[in-house]
Amino acid sequence: MGVNYFFSQQAKWDKDSRYVNMPTVGSETSSCVSSRGEYFFDTDYQDWQITSYDRASPGWGCSPDAQFRILNQYPNLLGEYVWTGFDYIGEPTPYNSDATNLLNFRNDSTKKRELEAALDTLRKKSPPSRSSYFGIIDLAGFPKDRYFLYQSHWRPELPMTHILPHWNWPERVGEITPVHVYTSGTEAELFINGKSKGKRVKEPGKDFRLVWDSIKYEPGIVKVIAYKDGKRWSEAEIRTTGQAKSLSLTADKSEILSDGFELVFVTVAVQDNRKQTVPRANPLIRFTIEGAGEIVSTDNGNPTDFTSFQSHERCAFNGLALVIVKTVKNKKGKIVVKAESQGLKVGAIELVSK
């Protein structure tokens, strides 16, 4: 039996004679919402974005952690299909003023009336959102923090540790800035500029992230050492970056077929002098191409950016942008992709059409 979201009712299914021996799978789960690289401390929603602390969800949904706890509580649940893997055009929940939202409560007249009123208020604010916030991966294919939360739980054999938020908060010096850690380890120790902030230990079946919620921000280095069953398991480190100085391009492949169809996905990172991605940099980037290829599309994963996908100019979003390139049919040779932005060193990458 496939059930969408209502796993808190699994005990009811287990007692129902129609379902008592029927295994259950989560056909839609969680619906956590977030914006890649956006972090808010006193709210989950701001400027039409959603915090990437992975705790926000619509009324029918829950955080990934809450879903994991339910799956642990009921071993006859076979697993889950998360809504969703990728962000997608439309349904920018909770900023969706589309009347089709009423279908969510088509069998509940009270809820439907509440939603009609909420939609009327939302429409007056003219939400500037183009895409969903549900994805584990954003619209440009860049992993959100949540990607690593799922990885830590679904791949317990993989040594990994991920730290959030980023550590560029000059306006928050001395202010509480919670640090969350996603790790496949069972415990971890946090260090800020070499000073231990203590260990946290997961309670099996209950804890799926480790949280230091009283950290006061100071620029520098955040390091986490994770342990599993008492042994050192993995570690991660993030740093306060310098100012944006250059653009760096990397591609998912260096050689492509000259069939006119194959695509190359080129990531553009805004970097400082130490080649670190600057997490709050959003400069306008201009893309050009020479040789045996053409630009198909650009994006940045920002759910509020309505720039045409075909545009050769696009702002980075929290340090990253994407340009998609394809070959010209039957044309072989070099392809050079360049990215330029005022005041930054030009980035370029060379590909080969074969």
C-alpha cells in the first residue's frame, strides 16, 4: 500500500483488518522546503526564500529527520519516495498562489475555506517565485544541504560529514549562529578556530543530525571530526572566505560527441584568492562560447530568478551558476566556454567535440 505523508497514522493501518498484513511504502514523503545557501536564524521564511536549515515544510509535510524517525518506529514500512529529488518549475510552496492548491484539501471544507483566504492574501503580495522549493537538489542541479542529510542516513557505510551554515557572517559577530552537522558517523566533535565546542552523540532512531545551537559567530575555521563506534570516521572543514576575485569553471565531462545532442554541464564558481567558493556572492556573469559548440541554457538554482533559460547573462546565486553546452552536429574540434563578470578574473574551460 502506498501512503502519502500520513505515516503518523501507521498504527491505525496496522490495526485495520484490511491492511494488517500489508506492507506499506511511502509514495510521497517529507516535502521539506529550502533554498540552497540561504540561512535564516529567527524565521524560516524571508525575502521569498526558505532557510536551508532543513526544518521547514508545509502543513502536510515534515522534516527529513521526522520521517526517518517514523520509518524507524514502524519496521513494516518498506521505505520512502521523497517529494522531491529535484526542484521543478511551478508549485513554489509556500509562495504558490495558484488556485490548484485548493485540491490539497478538496475533501475538507474547513481547510479549503482557510486556504482560500490564505491564497487571497498571498495573491495580493505577488510572489516572485518560479519553481518549487521541495528539491533535495536545486533547479540547476546543485545539491542543497538536505542532499547530505539523506546521504548520511541512506549510505551509512560511506564516511561523510557535512557542515552548515556557511561561515561568512560579518554582521553576526558575537551572535548565536547554530551549527548543524550531517554525518554517517554516530558522534562528532565541533571546533571553532581550534577550540572544541564539545561532542554530540546520536541517539539511535531519534537523532539524524548533530546540533550545536549556542555557537556564537566568529570568523575563521569550523572543523568537525566524526566518529563511528568509537573510531575516527570522517571530518569536514569550512572557512570564512575572502572577497570574490575570480570565476572558476568545471565540467562534468571534457569530451563529447559531435552529434548535436550531447550536453555538457559547466559549473561556474565565484571564488576568492584561495580558490574557495564565496557563499554570498551573486555577481552578474556573462557567458560566451567559441568553436564547435553552442550554449543551450544557463541557470543558478534561485527559485526567484525569472531570467530566461536561454539568456547568456545570469547572476550567480550564493556563489554558483550553471551553463549548459551542446555540440554543433558534425562539427569537431575545440570548444572554449568563458565566464566574465565586472571586477573578477575571467574563467574559461576547454572542451573537445569528437
